[in-house]
Amino acid sequence: MSKHDPAPKLGLLAQSQEQAYQNCQPLNATIEITMGCNLACQHCYNFDRSKAMPSEFKNNSLSDTEIHGILKDLIKEGAFFINLSGGEALLHPSLDQFIQTIVQEKAIARLKSNGLLLTPKRCEELAQVGLQGIDITLYGMSDESYQIFSRKGAYSQAIEGIKALKRPVSRFMLIIFFIRPMFMNSIFFLQPQNLINGHSL
Amino acid sequence: MSYKKRSDLALKMIGEQLVIIDSKIGKAVHRLNDVGVFIWDHIEASSSEEILAKMMDEFEVDEAEARSDLKQFVAELEALHLIEKKQ
């Protein structure tokens, strides 16, 4: 198969996903490694971020050893694409070690993030330990939408994080929350294209 | 001749097939069928002649066909940089 022909490769993965589904094999898995976050989004499904973190979360966080064990168990049960999420996964001090465990177990490590903590140096480090891709969620496409839903000033930080991904992590995906004012703003449809120009999604 | 598998490949058995993701060199996805998986499983520990003998035991195939398939498959794995000759 030619490496220059993307269509059969996409077909191959799609077929594998279908076969795993038929076999009840959990090919895709997501683990929330921390409840901590550097944003306080109104719509957060973890807990009400306008208040302090509930003690049942604070006092019952998984230890690093438990997370390493869960990752190994997931992969042993058939998981191949492992997403590390949160909270904000980049806040976890042992994130790099978790990625290394996934890579050592011959699986694919991905990250779900709000992008605020990504810098060129951090992206290099993540690529170095074997991270294969990042899904970044944007809460709108303006400072205004972040101010309404999340935190003032965070939009520009997120954009800087996305720009930092340009080289080291070859695959990333943007997940953009649609909010009503966006539909009235045609520039919204142009900005993402500028951000991702030159990247494979 | 014995071979070594590349250590940085992501691998997963799905049903009877092996999916290989090569993110570094070929940047490609490969899938091996049951015969391919059989050869892949033995390629580091056995010589070509030993693999051939095991294939004859495992699959209903004549020697000439098995020899030809094995040679072609190993050459393809090597060309894709999924395996390399042991020093």
C-alpha cells in the first residue's frame, strides 16, 4: 500500500473500528486523570466550578500507581487509542509518565485539553515522550465568548497554545463550542482555517 | 537470517488481525491477516526455515507456495521498515 494514498489507510482504520465494535473490544478509551482545571466553565460536567472542588473529589483522586494500573488494564482489555482528559490533563504533574506507559504498552496516546498551558517547549516534551495527538476544545472564537462561558483573557492563551503545536505534535483536532453570537459573525468561519492551515487533522 | 521488530510501533490485535501504526518512519497504518500474524509472532525467535516448517504444520499449504509467500511477506515488512535484520 502506498503511503501517499490516504484513502485506503482511513478505510483500514474505519474497518478495524467496525471489527472491534462487532467483537465488543473497547478500542477507544478516555480516562479523566484529574478533576483540577485552570478554567471555570459554566457548563462543566465535572462539578459546579463556581464553588470549591467537592471533598469527595479532592480526597479520592486516583494515585499515579492506580492510573498506571488502569492504563495497563485498559490496553490489556483491547484499548488502542487512549485519551487522557480531565479537568485539564496538562495540570497533572505525572502526565508525561502516563503517556510513556501507554507508548510502552504499544498503544496510541492522545490528550484532550483546553490548550492554555501549551507552549513550544511543552509541546516538544509531549512529542518526545510519544504523544500522538491533541484534541483542543475552544469555547467560542473570541475573548467575549470566553468571558461569558469560561474566563476572561483565556481565548488568546488558547490560541497561543494552538500555535505552539505547529511543529511537534503532528495531529491535532479543534473542537469548537458553537454559541449563538457566532452564527452572526462570519469571520468565525475564517479564523479556524487560518489556525489549522498546514496541519493534518 | 533473523529479524528484529521495530520497538516504536503501536500494535493491537483486533479479531484475528493485527493493526500496526507506524507514526515515525512510514507514517502509515498496516493490517496483517492470520498468516501475517503467525509469521510476525515467530519472526524474531525463528529462522526462515523454522517459520516455514511451522507454517506447513499450521496451514494447509504446499511448501513452494509457503516459501514464496514467506519470502515476499518478509521482504515487504523489511521494505516498510517494520522489521530489520539482526546484527
